[in-house]
Amino acid sequence: MTRAQIALLPDEQRLHLQDGPIDLIIEAFGTAAAVERAYRAAAARFVTILDELCAELKLLRSATVPGRCALRGGIARRMHEAVEPFAADRFITPMAAVAGAVAEEVLETMTAAVPLARAYVNNGGDIALHLAPGESFTIGMVSRPDHPALFGSANIAAEDPVCGIATSGWRGRSFSLGIADAVTVLADTAAQADAAATVIANAVDLPGHPDIQRVPACELQPDTDLGSRLVTRSVPRLRDDEIEQALSAGVTCAEQARARGLITAAALHLQGCTRFAGAITSLPIPGRFESERKRGAWLSW
């Protein structure tokens, strides 16, 4: 029996779906009948997802090996495909792409059910986008989830190679090996953006810094896929040169991913400083985004 919670939010425009750790905010744009059909399709698919993932959880928490995939589920295989390009030279598991892959699956279910002008599925800040020809979204990037403040924006049009947005950082809901407050990635798909954001955020780092607090991931979450790897728990106020060093390492990683066609762009934020790889507008639009922030729409985290 499903434990999923399914309800329209008070604005009666967005749908909230929650089951265990999966927490989606969905908004579709079209006729009232089309939106209703899309939401019904999303809800019907959603109630099956957690059990589907749990059935292969052991494999999903295992290190990805390039060229080898024993996963069977569609979402699970999507997760593997997203992380596989990064697996040759680092430890990474399919779980690095789980939020984006789930968002993608639900969005594809909606758009297969009915034509929509625009739609997004926001899974805790990892977002899958649908844009019909001529449509666009403007998204804002926030520096940290507990005290949201915009540090950048991007306008995404239907013709752009971006259908996924994801953010990672040590302040987020998942563990990070790095010290970035936030790394937001734009990519072809939400699963690809999710995997890349994880990798790039890990690269924003100052290895060996004595005042950065790190602890084994398994001490915080015994069943984590990261095992005893050290994850960041506290970052002191850094000097300007230290911030630049950490961000430069992240930008190098992001540019390598861009050169391989794995991402379209990335914004890296650390203690008030931001660096970009690819075309992302660096200045937010405060008036417009303040109203959108209150609605919880189109913001990546």
C-alpha cells in the first residue's frame, strides 16, 4: 500500500507529491483539462517509483563501472547512464543522479499523456523542464537552501540544449566531498545535471585545510552509498585566495565536462563569490524573483 501524499498546493496551480525521501513540486501550463490529465498521469506513475528504486537499492548504492550495468528499472538505468561518463576516474554511484532521474521520469509521463506548453518537475531543486516551441523559463539560482538568496539567473528557451537543472553543495540535503555552497548545472537532462553538479561540487575544495570539518559519511547515515568517505560538515570563513583556489578547481572540472558535452553551463558559488562555466546570466532580477521565491517556483536547489 502506497504511503504517497498527493495534493494540490494552496495556489491550486502546483501539485505536491511526496513519498519517503522523494518530494516533488510540479507545475504544468496548458488548458485546464490538459493540466488535470498531466497531473493524474504524474500521480499514477509517482506511486510506483519508490518501490521500484528500493528493489535495486543495493546495486544503486554500488560503484558504477563503465560499460557494465546490471540494473533493470528504467529510472535506475537512467541514473547509471548519467553517472557513467564520470566513473572512469572517480568513485560515483547511480545515486548521484537519483533526484534528477526521478524528475525526468515524472515529466516524461506527463508529456506523454497530453500536450503541454510548459512544465517542470522540481525534486528538491533538481529540475526537469519541458518547453514547447516558442516557450521559455527563467530560472534563479540560490546560494543555500536554508537562507535562500539569488546569486544568478538564466533564461532557458525551447531551442536551448537544456532540459535539466541541478544544484549540489555541502549545505544541501545530500552529502558533498567539497566545500561549495552551491553548484548549479544546466544540462541536456535532469539526471545528467544532477550527476555533474555532484562531481563539480566535490571538486570545489581545499584538500587538507585544517579548519574544514569532515566526518565519515557512514557516521551520519549508516546506509549511505559513500561509506567511510569524508564529507564536509563545516567550512570556516576563508581568505580570498583560498576561495579563488577552490572555485578555480571547480571551474576546471566544469569546463572539462562542458568540453565533453556533458553539461551546457554551470555556476559555482562559495562564500559570496561566483564563477561561471558557459553562458549563465550573473545578475538576478530581484523584483520578479522575490515573488517567484515565495511561490517556490523555478528556483534551483
